Amino acid sequence: MSGADRVGAAARQFAIDGELLRAEPFGSGHINDTYRVTFARGGAAASYVLQRINRGIFKKPEALMENVQRVTAHLAAQVADEPDRARRALTLIETRDGRGWHVDEEGGYWRVFNFIPGARSYDAVESTAQAFEAARAFGRFQQMLASLPAPRLHETIPGFHNTPKRLTALLEAIAADKAGRARLAQPEIDFALARAPMTSVLLAAHLPERVTHNDTKLNNVLLDDATGEGICVMDLDTTMPGLGLNDFGDMVRTMTSPAAEDERDLANVGLQPEMFEAVVRGYLSTAGGFLSKDETALLAFAGKLITFETGIRFLADYLNGDSYLKVHREGQNLDRCRTQFKLVKSIERQEEDMQRLVERLTA
């Protein structure tokens, strides 16, 4: 069966009326295979988002999907009284036999979500309003999931934001040098090793565990085309127990610099203070009510740490031969690493001002 036939066959397993018209690659994610599938229905066309879960990354896809089912159901209940509730939480479409996912003959795991019209995601921030709205949406996501009933969610990727563990993985990648690339990345290796001591700061602070998204990139929230409001958080695969500051730190990483994640011209990379202020204000507008003083005290630091952590993840994957994250050109993971490290440098130069801003806004 060809790849296109496999996608079509998977799409037809879900409880969607009508004839499948087309299936086309969709989005810019690094991990799963994502398609926009369109069905003819009642003289019109209806679109959905079909995904095949990356089994190389997510070793326990059924546990992952149990999380997704619980989270989407809880979020739907939280927005049930809002007029456009169908656009404010992802809806998981069941298979024809009533399951939340489909397993094909090759062991591939597939799921379908509703397609949310009139909204889109962005790979790079374009305005302070976007930064505010995206941060506000992610803060509300944490806020709504604070009331998720027991049991504890599964850890879909154990240690995902365990920065000391990420550093250990980098050290192992440097020592193994599987792809013979260490000589090409020596400045980046030196940069990472010089900052090793900061990797344990958040874990050592004994912050409260929360239900967190754990991948709060700007392109994981949909912004309304008409109003610019952040209406729906996407990509729930890493929603699990974690630190709220990890989510905030990734917002800083993806929303405060105008550059793309794999920008080659590093002159374009740098934290913009007005964007950082917008992220802080947006996040605190929804999450500020439940954050502890210890958490707010480390908001500025979290941006630096998670940017650094992401950089060492990209660097380790580059040294390992691009075995984890998708690449579309030679050296892309090294370019991603360099972009993160340049942003770390920019944060370091401005960290005192960032801290003073947070203190003023949380006083």
C-alpha cells in the first residue's frame, strides 16, 4: 500500500460522513505525520486533522491517547458555556467502532481532530498583541487543567523537561560522536558545557507540580483571524505533569525573538523587551492567580533555561545523526541549536531588566 493509500485508509476508519476528497500534509510540526483531510458532505466540504503518532518518540501511544481523551474532554467541559465553544478546545473524533484512535495493519496509531476554521498558527511572532494572546491562551490552558480530576496523567515522555538529563544526553552524544559531526559543532559544545551549572536550578527549587503543555511554541496555539485572540491550544501529546515555568520558558523562547527556529542569519535573533513584557502580561492575566511566589520569582530565569535546554536537545540530535527530530536539509538541527544559543546570549544581557519587570508586574 502506498503512503497516500495508507493515509486515505486510516481517514476512512473514523466516524466521518461523506466521501474522502483529498488528504494533504499540514502544519510545521517536527514529530508526528499530520494531514488535513477533506470530505464531501451534503454538497459542501468538511475538513479534519489526521495524525499518525510517531512511535519512535512516543513509546506508549495508548497511554498518550488516554491523556488526550481526558484532557480534551475536560477542556470541552470548561468552555461549554462559551458561544464558540467548538473553536476553543480540540475535539477528538472517534473511530467507527467508538474508539479514540485507530491502529492500522502495520501497527501505526492514528487519530483525528476537528479542524478549526477562521484561525491559524504562526511560526514566528509578528506583534506584541500576538505574544500577549498566545501567552494568555497557554496560561488559561494551565488554569483550566488545574481542576483535572485524578488520576495523575501519564508521562508520555519521561523526563521531557528534565534539563540535567538533557545535558547528560548531550555529553553522551559528544562522547559517541556517531555521525562524526562533533568537530563541526565545537563552538556550540563549548557554549553548552560552560553553562552546565544552571541546568539544575528549576528542579532544585521544589516547585509545585502542575498539568502542563510542555511544548508551548507559538505555533501550538491558534489565533483568530478576525480578532487575533488566542482561542485554542493544540498539540497535546506532551500534556502531562510538569512545572508551570517550563511552559512559560518555552513561550519566551518562541515569542520574544522575531527569527524562525532554524534562522541562519543570527543577526536576526534576539530577545525583544517589548515582546517579553507582552508574554509576561499575557501569561499572568490567566495563570497569575494560582502561581506561587517561588514560581513568579523564577519566571525570567525560566526563559533562559528552556531556551538553553532546547538548544542542547537540537545539538545532541545533530551529533546523533538527526535521529529524533525531523530535518528538511543538511545541518538544520545545528542551525536550530545556534539560534537557541544566540537567544540565550541575548537573554543573559537583559536578564536583570527582565527580572525587574517581572517583580513590578507581580508586586
